[in-house]
Amino acid sequence: MFDHASFDAHEGVHAFHDADSGLKCIIAVHSTARGPAAGGCRMWNYANGDAMLTDALRLSQGMSFKNAMADLPLGGGKAVIWGDPRKDKSEALFRAFGRFVENLNGSYYTAEDVGIDTADMAIVRRETRFVAGLDEGAAASGDPSPITAMGVYLGIKEVAKRLFGTDDLSGRIISVQGVGSVGGHVCEHLAREGAKLVIADIDQEALKDISAKTGATIVAPDEIYDVEADIFSPCALGAIINEKTLERLRVKGVAGAANNQLIVPEMGEFLRRKGMLYAPDYVINGGGIINVAAEISGNYSREWVDGKLTHLIETLGEVLDEALSTNQPTNSVADRIARQRIAEARTSK
């Protein structure tokens, strides 16, 4: 594990197994320099254990950077559960997961992510204090997806401003990959501003619903990379900017909600060379963790959340401007700032 390409000096990587419920889980804690690690729990039917570990490590590091760029008093961590969320969920499984989170004694706070919802987190809460993204409780923040989507929408406008000289999206063609809990909300925001949408997803019912609401054109999942559009918005899973898709993209900007969009960091430079302005994923999609952070604080305030989100989008604009003025890839600029903030927090301790 220490030689893993995505290890990046993680503070801890915990593998848990509960034979009775069938739970197989990894909780990765990248950094607690800025505070307890926080990041959602993903449930996915991984091809193998190595794919599971890679996802956990990359997502955990991404949460460290995301929380630093959002200027939150939180470190970065992530949990992944190996299983099919459509048929492998059970109360016993989530209670076992909750016990494992509790065993980490507050070094990691969990919440919902892909394949997990607020009802699942409510079960987890029966076994641990260290859970957020709940519908009930004194500081409950609920589903973070709408806040994530608002941040992505505002981030797309920041990208458009630098590409076209205006953040007005009316008439702009935006291709959206993934129209689930976040991507669907992003589409609705974009449609209200008059953007023309082209959407793709493996969930046919979700596609029909969003198309009916927004007038979006539906294409097959693999065809989304070939759509000629102004901005491509990846809102599904990661590693979708790679050697194969890079050659197919016909857009001027990339700005979406998915985590770990670049299969390797070098893809940021390749996007720059092709003249595509990339909004670093862990900056543009930080709205959800801001919402969760308010709940973790014990005093949820929507005013505080909105203020933090506004500041985050300003930070995204600063990253884009520095990258454009210095001819650097945007992800390199964001990585440097995030690592500096984490290092400063570690030093101050």
C-alpha cells in the first residue's frame, strides 16, 4: 500500500470486514491537519480490491484538498463500501459500518456519497456520533446534493465568464454526463438560465425525467464525449478525462461535479494545451461538504453555508485567473494552494 501510486502520505488506511452482514469497507484518512477528516461514504460494486483501494485513496486525498480550498476546519477522509447499492444494502451492514466509524474515535466523520442516501446515514447514526448529512437532529443539514449542484452551476458561470467574456449561459450548449442527485439539479439550474442541454446517463428513468423538465437532448452514454458543446459537465464517476476521451472532446471548457475527473494529474496540462479551461473538481464541487461542515459544527446555518459557497466560487475564479495568466494547468494551481494550506495548518499545530 505504501508504494501505491495514490498513497500520498495518508495518515491512516483502515480495512474493515463484518462477516455477519457481509460488509467490506475501507476508510481512508488522508489528513487531519486542519481538523477531523470528513468525507462521504460511497457504495460501489468494484471490479476488485485494488480498484476499491485506489478509489478510497484518491477520494480521500481529494477531500483533504476540497476542505482546504473551501477553507473549512476539516481534514480529508473517505469511506468506500464494496457492494451493489441496489441489492446489497441492509440495516446490519450499515450498523456494522457505523461501529467501525465509531472505533476511529472522531478522526473521521462520514456522510452520504454515491450509492448512499440520508436513510442509510440514519441507520449509521444509531452506532456512531461521527456522521452528518442527516434529515433529523438539532443541526441536521439533510441531503448535500442541492448545495453541491448550486456550486457547480455557479462554477460553470465562472468558467463561461473567462471563456466568453460573460457568465450569461443563455443559448450556450452544455453537455452533462450524469443526471443523478447532483447532475439533475445542475441541469435544472442551467435550463432556467436558457442553456441548451445534451445529457447522458445509464439510468434511463432519470434521463427521461430531466429531459422532460429541461428539454434536454438525450444521447447514449458513450456519445457524450463527441458532442460539440461550449462546456462539458461531468457529474458521474471519476477518471473520465483520459487518453481516449481527451481526443474526442469538442468543447472549450470542462466543469462538473464528479470527483477525480482526471485519470492522472497530467491530464490537466493536456487539457490546457488543447485550449480547454478546466475547473478543478474538488474546488467546483465543494458545496456539499460546506453544508456537511455546518452540521458537524453543531450549529447549522444556511447563511453561513451560502457565505462559504460564495467565497469558494471566488477562490475558483482566482485559480482560473492565475492559471490563465501564467499558462499553468488549473489543477496544478489548485493543488499547490491546497497543499500549502494543509502544510500551514500542520505547522501551526
